[in-house]
Amino acid sequence: MRRREFITLLVGAAAVLPQAALAQGGIRRISVLMQAEENQQYRSWIAAFEDGLQKLGWVEGRNLRSDYRWAGMDEGKIRRIAKEIVTSKPDLIVSSSSLPTRILKAEVDTIPIIFTNIVDPVGQGIVASLARPGGNITGFINLEASVSGKYVELLKEIAPRVVRVVIVYNPTTAPYFEFYLKPFRAAAATLGIEPIAAAVHDLVELNAVMAAHAQQPNTGLIAMPDGFTTSNAKEIASIALRYKLPSVSSALISARQGGLLSYGNDIADNYRRAAVYVDRIFKGEKPSELPVQFPVKFQMIVNLKTAKALDLDVPPLFQQRADEVIE
């Protein structure tokens, strides 16, 4: 009788355990808001995030349930999905970039939010400071302001004949554009290059701007780091090549798909590191006490096929500095 009673008690306890574990937070819920349409580039970032979580013991279906939402570039759609996410009350939200993070900040101040790819979060009012973010939000920065000056230098080095440089950006997805314009103009002045800032809102405007500036000889192009230029990296590379404009982009995929030169941080690495912050928050740490982190992994990619089409001779030393050379 005692043995049967023990077995009955054991079976009953086993039935209760999953419910007890769930009540105690055994299964955590994450919502991920991506300002993009789902494609290979963005899936690789999510794959890095999921890999990071698994290595820390967070396994989908066992102790984790994730909801990925792809909002694209439409602000109205981003706002609608953000409201849906907040209403669903996940344990934590991961946000891809500036616009969705600002929208989420306005929607909720209780659910922890980790951003993965933001420019100047202090200047945008997303966090109080990098060292002590305050509130419910922390995360990972994309690129510092000085990178736009480096882009001018790299463009002049790989295309020495360039005397005019156009930097394109979407003011909706890059409200921080002045953050990059100041060092861009300073570097251009040092190198005797005419700096031109061009705001565009879609690919139609972008094509018109590039066509107009291509009429002037020795013009180069820089794609400012923002959600619009990253999402349209392939199209921007194609248009630049059509108009014979040597171009530099922060999107690593750009040079791999026909752009002349890419230089930027590996955003997939930001997502992998974001998994660490998810783990730390789930184990009791507060976003307000987790410092905003800078990128640590950078890459430069040169496309020699495009250089040849632009009649550019890339110096061997420049090629040696590149992490990847496409022939």
C-alpha cells in the first residue's frame, strides 16, 4: 500500500510540475519587433540571436516562447504591431532599430526592452545615459558618428578622382541624421571634397537624386546607416552601379550584392550579444542597470568586379586591409 501510495503521489506531482514551473516563469515569452521585411539578411541576424539564446540554455518550446513580427518600413504598421505586442504582455521585447524602439518606449515603461541596432540612443531620448540607461530599455549601438568621416576617407582612397560626395538618408528612419552629417562635412572639408546631404523617402526619390548627381563628374555616394538604406542595400548598390557612382555603405550585404565598398559592424554579432542581456534580465537584473554597449566586430568588404566596372584600380594594400575581397 505504501508503495502504491508513493507511486500515486509521484504521478500526481509530475502532473503538477509543468504548471508550477509555468507559474514560476519556467517558460518565458519574448516578442521581437523587426523594422524590416523578412529576408535572408535579417534572418541571419535572428539566427545569431537564437543561437546565442540556446547556448545560454534558453530553448524554444522548452523554457522559451518567441514571437517574431516583421513590420517593414511603414510607420503605421510598426505602431499597430507595437500596440499588439504590448497588449500581449510578453516578459521581454527585443526591438531592431530606432523607430520601433521609440514607439515601444511611448507605449510601455514596465516591460524590459532590448534594442539591437540603434544610433545615438541618448540623443534620441531613448536612454538617459549609456552607462546607466534608466527606465526599462537598454541595448546595443550600431555605429558612432565618426564613421561617416571614415566613409569619406575610404571613398577618396578607393576612388581618388572623387571631388563631390552625396550622403543619402531617410529622415523618417534616420531622425538622428545630423549626428552623422557633422563629421561627414568635417572630413569632406579636410579632403577638399564638396559634401552634399540628400534626404530621400523612398527608392523613387533615391533614384532621382542619384541620377541628378551622376550628371556631375567625379561624384561618389555614401549610404547613411539607417533602416531604409540597410533594407534597400541591394537596390542602392544596383542604382549606384547603373549611374557609375562609387559607393560606400554600412550594410555588409551591399558590397556582396554589387556595391563597391562596405564598412560596418557585424549586426548579427549585436543580436548574439543581445541574447546575453536577455539571459541576465531573465535571471533578475534590471535593464536600467545594464549599460548600452558599442559594437565590437567590424568588417570591410571590397568588390573588385564593381571597381573594374567603375574603372577603378584598387591598390593591393587597400585589398589587404579588407576582411573580404569579392573578385
